[in-house]
Amino acid sequence: MGLLLRVYRFEIASSWQMQPPLFSSTGAAVAVRVLQAAKSVRHYPSLGYATAFATVGLATLIQWLAQAQYAGAPFLMVYPAMILAALFGGRGPGFLAAVLAGACQWSLFIPTLQWPAVATYALDASVCVMLVDYVNRTVDLLRANIDQEKQAKQHQYLLAKELHHRIQNLFTVMQGVIRFSLPGEGTIQEAPTRDRLVDRLQSMSAANRAITDSMGDGVRLLDLINGEIRGFESRVEISGGSGLVLGPQMTQDFSLILHELVTNALKYGALSVAKGRVGIRFDWVPSVLTFTWQESGGPAVTEPSSTGFGSRILGRFAKSFCQNVESRYDSRGFRYELQIESDQIRSLAAVAALPLARDSAAARTKGTPSSRVLLEGKVGLNS
């Protein structure tokens, strides 16, 4: 039901973009307030029946005062009175208004009582009242569905916040264990190892926070990039990717790649010198994303002689969810390119039409699951 409502809203929004709206924002606000007031009045049957007497009485008075101008239209004010009575009172007051209005018409304005005319009026009045009653019930049902959806989203938001809080506590405990286990007092570079592990955990924690805040609807790709390059925005040029969002699993996996690229650029690459620059490019065709990281103006680039944990992230780990992975160490600067084909990457338009599934965190892209790659074998800790 919620999915159908979202698709219906998207189709309505698309059609409204192609034609001028029927009501202004002020008119829509007034209509909503009228419907809310009508629903409030219907909770009190006595007010509804009083509305029937008041509307019919007012309509009869207006018709009596203007009977010279509207002598040929005796039922001119009857149907608005019935509509208001049914809208604010419901079916019972609506039928009462129809009976009172008919009695006033044949007693005050129509000299001859003709049964075919009475039958026709009864049929018209019944249809009018039933239609208004149907509108009332439909509006109440839609409002109830919207309220239930809001409550469900609020409940889901609270659960997500609680889960996020527990995961953040777990990350904090893991960081504390790393700090106490590797105090940095030995001779085998425990401090750099500790710092790298803590940095990667913090990056994973930030990605998890972004996933939680998105409520499963996907994390914007540019938001993920900006979070990793914070403080170096003026030295990083980004092209493409403005309309893309990532699913939960892709957010975690891609954030590790980005963190490793930024860390290496800060320590050894273009961002380690004042004139160094980084170019990030995204080329998107449906379901296929090509990501290019190009450094320039940095120190001379040489291919590392040993393979550490950072190299495994950019290599073996990336190949677990990417179709093509390429690293180049040329004279212009380090170049890294990925080609990803996954249903965990979507455009904003596709997300609006069909939101990402709430359980997409359990989905996996083609190839070996990422968690297996990190846990398989004995992995070194040098970048």
C-alpha cells in the first residue's frame, strides 16, 4: 500500500509539472482547513443536524429575498445547502437537509405538487448526499493511511536511531581495544598501524551514520565524497554524479575505497604538497557507474613494492563488487578507475518513483561478498 501511494504521488507530481495547478497554495490550504473542520464537526451529531437546519434556513431565506430574480429556478439554493449539511454532518444531516429543503420548496415556492417532480428531486437529492458521504469516507480513509504511514516512519526512525546508537558504541569499543592493544611504544610501527585502523573505523562509522540518516532511501554520492574530502574541497574537482544515490551496502564498500584514496593522497600523493590536485569523475549509464580518480601536481609516483592492507582494499576488495579495477602509476600522477554495475546505484528520479527497499542492506552485488574479502586469509596492515 505504501509503495502504491509513493508511485501515485510521483505520477501526480509529474503530471502537475506538465500543466498549471488547479489550485494555488492558498486555495489548497483553505480546502484542507475546511475538510479538517468538517471532520471535527462530524464527531458531534447534534452539530451536524443543527448544520442541516441552519443551511436550509439560510438557503430558503436567500431564495425568498431574491425570488423575483430567480423565480424560474426554485432549487437554485437547495443543493449547496444539502452539500454543506452532508459535508459537515454526514449522511443523516444530509438527508434531513434534503427533506427540509423539499418541504420548503413545495410549500413556499412551487404552487403545484407533482409526484414525478418529487420523485426526481428525491433521486437527485439522494445521489447528491451519497456522493458527498462517499467523498467524506474517502478523505477520512486517505488521512488515516497517511497518519499510519507517518507513525510507521516515526517508529522506524526511532528504531534506526537506536540501532545507530548501538553500532556507534560498538565502533567506540573497537577503537578503544585498538588503542590499548597497540599503544605505540614498540619498534614495529604500532602507532601508525593503530592510527590507520582507527581512521578506517571512523570512516565506516561516518558511512553508517549517513545510511541511518537516509532511512534506507539511499545516500547521495556527492555527500559521501564531500564527507571524505572535507577541508580539501578547493583542491578536488568533481564532475558528474550529482543525481546518484547509493544503497546501504554500496555506501559502506565505496566509502572504504574513498577513504583509502584520500588517505594515500594526503600521505604520499597529490594532497601531500601545496600544488597537488585531484580530479574525480563519474560517468553514469543505467546501472553502470565508472569512477575515475586522477591525481596531478604531486610527488613522483612509483608503484609500491609490497602489498599492504590499503593495497588490498583498492585491489582485491574493490574487485569483489566492481567489474573493472585499474591502478596506474604514471608520470602525471596516480590514476585509479572503477567500473561498477549494481542495482545499489540509482538516480534520484528512479528513487522518487520506486524507493530503495528497506532491506537492501542485506543485498549483495555480483561477486564475493565484501565481508568475506576482509576476513579471508592473513591480511597485512601496511598501505
